[in-house]
Amino acid sequence: MKKQKGEQSVIRQIESLSAVRAVRDGLVGIIPVLIIGAFALILMHFPIQGYKDFIGAFGDGFLLKFFEIVNSATFGPLAVYMTVSISRSYMNIKDDGGVETLGAVAASVISFFILAGSNLESFSKDSMGPKSMFLALVTGLGASAAYLSLSKFLRGKQRTLFSSGANRVFNRMLSTIFPILIIVSIVALINLSVIRIFGVESFRMLIISFNNRIFSFIKVDFLKGFLFVLFSSVLWMFGIHGSDTLEGVMEKYFTPGLAANQAAVEAGGQPSAILTKQFFDCFVLMGGCGATICLLIAILIFSKNRARRGLAYTAAFPMIFNINELMVFGIPIVFNPIMLVPFLSVPLVCYSTAYLATSLGLVPIITNSVEWTTPVILGGYSATGSVAGALLQLFNVGLGVLIYMPFVRMLDRRTAEDAQRTFASFLDFFKANETALASKHLSDLGGEKGEFAKGLSAEVMHGIRSGQVVLAYQPQYHYNGDCIGAEALLRFNHPTHGVIYPPLIIKLAEDGGFLPELEEAVVRRVLQDREKVYKKFGESIKISFNVTGTMVVTARFLEFMRTLNSEQPFMGKNLCVEVTEQAALAFDKTTVAAFDELRGMGLVLAIDDFSMGQTSLNYLKDDTFDIIKLDGSLVKGLSTHENCREIVSSIVALSKTLNLTVLAEFVETEWDRETLHEIGCDFYQGYLYSPAVLV
């Protein structure tokens, strides 16, 4: 147990590093670009010949050209998008608001272009695309970190380059010049030094040359392919497009194999090159890097995390065609220690089984060219010309699913633990600041709290609309021991966090604009539960439910109640509306008319949390309410504050004069009950009698 906790602590420490968070958030930030580019790529290379002929011929190739333009505009400069996104994410995490973020982004992009070799005539989309994602990561993090440090160091030391009347934004941008200039100069010197020392065209070309040189030392084909799969997967774990980064290795050592096999067959001989580009596409990179089609299936079968399953459903279509960026960046797999073992091992296992099956002659050597977007089963059959190729793919997929399975479950547990920890922290913050937050939107808090509030609000809204509202009923008693009523109390059972603090639910609903839906759902549930409540507490009891003061007088709520009343008349049903005061009600003619209409339907009206404030007293002048529920703080204060006893006595005396019933909440001890009885209050609700119970 201690070892497991220690491992989890290390994982959390890794994931909490600013660089790791910046890369992961930055990759998530380019998901829209990836989705658009991926679908354009699928539509360009959809593996059906009739479709290919159609898009090639339609409008003289108009559709094909259209998809090519979209794909080039998204995947073409993908590394540039990634540089910008990582830089921005890093600054959001590290900057306290005193440094201009656009300056860091500019420094990162310029540094990227310098190291990618933009000064060369051979500079192309390869220099800006997925093949340069390692540079994007380095420059996005490195240049941003350097810019932040330099900006803070130079703050107050730079001479003013502008007049006092200049535009504020203009002034801020001028302040970025010196940090950007210093960073760009250093990066340019590094690039020139690499060119002079190693004799390459750019820093990017040095990386490519280094990769090729490593593989030149390996003479055994199996080991060369094994190392290629391993390196590619490792690079992906760092957010770098492994297959594209190692494309030079693929083109030099593996791509020629297919042509050699085809030439051998044409000459009447036997193909001998097991390792071809199609071999990796069909038997190793199923669903994309990491053989993530296996992960997709494992999530759909074994994961209980709703968000992760939703991601899997969204990513399923492109993954059928081996495009998996949504899955890789959405989970995310990048910089995810839990997914490290399966993401590296599954492709290696698939590679080894496929190589063994082919070398033993169980599966024919690949002699046919297939697009890398060809789905599993179809790809294996088309490449080998044999059912054995499709069966090998299915075997590898099944093996991969079994390997991914325990890690998917581990990820579920880890996600649930993190969610609970985050929720507990957020709930403590809300309870400690509940009064101060009453006039603010939780989603406007900013940072992690604001983001968490947005997510929780969406989940609550979904739960309400899918019928997850549950009510517990707390009985109310007369001093003589008779049960005279039951109050319906909201219980929203979140699948991860359990029952959520009701005031938080109300606040989220109010902020999210779905409070009317919540309160209507509560009323409907009361009517559904009514017979069960009568059976449990007695046929003659009164059932109360809460409606916020701001909602009870709205045209929407009144129309809703009219509709329910026409379907199941309230008259004689002994139902009570408890008006909870979220904001002071304006007691104008409209408000009074609304309350009169509700009473006319046969509903009893109660004021919740009544005290001696001017607002509360104002509710009594129009003879609108039937019941007063004492503010809980008054009942709790009876044993500690003499003034509370006097206030309660005054309220009880006033209520008798106005012929109103007074009910005390939070009655928890016999002393509370006896003290209230001496004062003249004989109706109680609280733990002395019963907590709220489900029916």
C-alpha cells in the first residue's frame, strides 16, 4: 500500500511540473486543428476505389483539391500551431499577469523558424509540419521560459521608448522588444554554430541526421524495426509525432522493401523483405501510434469513466482510419506516466508477433501497396492478399486490448481520486465563502476553480435533464408527538462525488441559468413521491417543497404550476410551497398577485429562514403566508445567546397575533424542544426526531 501511494505521489509530482502541464495543455489547444485536418485527410484517402475515382473526377478534381487545401492549412504548419499553443499555455501557468504573453509567443515562433531552417531555399511544409514537432516543443517551452525570466529581470531597467501619451497596448508591446531580441540572437547563434560544426543545413536537419546515424549501426532487421517502433512511441509520449519525426529512417530502411518484394514477384521469385512501410501501418500502428485501436476498444469495454468513454466515441471514427490525435491528446497519453507502459509495450508486442508470424510463413510477406488510412482487417487482407493477414491484425488487436485493460482501470481509479480531491477542495472553498460568492458567478472565479465550476455545472445540468434529481424527506412534528408534515430536500447524487451540498447545486443552477428547470424537476418529483411519503409518514401530513423567492413569482413558474394544477389539482392535497429568500423580494402588486394565485390553487405558503430583519417583516403585512419557519441560526443560538430567546419569543407572539404557524428547524436536543415549547413554539423539524430520509 505504501509503495502504491509512493508511486502515485511520484506520478502526481511529474504531472504537476509546469513544463509537463504546458505541453499537455498546449496539445489540447490544437485539437480543433487536428480534427479538421484529420477529417480532410480521411476524405482525401478514403480506402474505396469508387470513392477515389469520384473525388478525382468531380469538377475536374475540385473536391480532391479542396480537401488537400484544408489538410495543407492544418497539418502543413502543425508544428507552428503547436509552438504557439505551448508557449501560450506555459505563460498562462507561470506568469502572474505582469508579462506580455504575446511577446513570449513571438519569441517562440521566431526561434522555431530559425532552428527549422527558414533561411534555406529548401524550407517547405515539412519544416513546419508534424516532422518538426520536437522543435515546436523545445522552442515553445524554452523560448517562453527565457522570455519570462528576461522580462522580469528587465522590468524597470528598460529605458522608455515612447512618450507618456502613447497607447497602453502599444507601450506593452514595445516592452517586449529587448527580451525577444536577446532570445532570437542567442537562438540564431546556436543554429549557426550547429551548421558550422556539424555541416548540416539547420538544427532540424541535425536531428534527422542523428536519427539516421543511430539506425545505420544496427544490422539485424528485426532489431532495426524494433528500435524504430520503440523510438517512435517514446517520441509520442513527449508529444512529438514519432512516425513523422523518423520518416527519414522509414524512407531509407523500410520503404524500399515493398518495391523489392514486388520486383521479386514479377521476376517469378519469392519476396523476402518482411519490414516494409505497409508492415508497420498494418500490423503495428493499428489505430495510429501506440496501436491505440486497442486502447479505444479497452476503454469502450472496461472504462466506467463517462468523460473518457465520451472521448472514445468521438475519436472512434477517425481511429478506424488510423488517425488517433484526438485520443492521444484528449486522454491525454502525452506525459501520462500511467499510460507509459502499455503505450510502449503494445506496439512492440504487435511488432514481434507480426514479425514472427511472417518469418514462420504463417502470414504471407506484404507485396501490395495499401493506404495507411485503411482500416483493420481490410488493411491486413489487402496488403498480404490473404485472410491470414486480417487474422493477424485481429490477434494483435485482442492482445493489445488485454495489455491496455488493467491500465485503463488504473486510469479510471486515478481520475476518480483526482476528481474527488479537486471536488473536496472546491467544496471547502465554497462553504468558507458562501456568503461572499452569492453575488458572483462561480465560473468567473478564474483558474482551476472557475474551470471546475464550469465542468460541474454542465454535469449537474445534464443530471437534471436526465432525471437524476432525488428528494429526501425530513418529517415535522408537533410537541405532542404527532407527525404533521415532511419537507422535501434536494439530493443530487453525482456519479463520482456522491451527494453534493444542496446550496452548491442551487448556486450552480442559478449561475448556469437552469434554476427554473431544477425547481420544476423538484416539484414534479414531489408529486411522484407523494403516495410513498403519505405511506411512510401518514395520510394527513403536509408535504413541503422549496422554491427560491426570485423564481416563485416568475411568469414561467406560475404557468408551470397552472399546467400541473390542471392535470392534478392541488386543492385538498395539503402541499406547501416554502419560499427561500435568495434575494429580497419586491413586494409589489405583481408579487402579491402571484402568491394569491398560488394560494388560490390550494397551496399553503411558508416563509423559510424567517428572522427579525426588515425584509422578513415586510412579508407579513399583506397576509400572504400561512407558516413561518424560524431561521436556523436563531434556534441554534438559544443555548448561547439570550437575545435569540427574546427574538424567537417576539416572532412567536407576533405570529399568534397574525394567526400564523411557527415551525422551528434544527431542533436537535430535548432541551431545544422544551425551550421552544416554553416560548410558545410547538412545531419542530430536526435531528431530534429524524434526519431527511429517502422514501
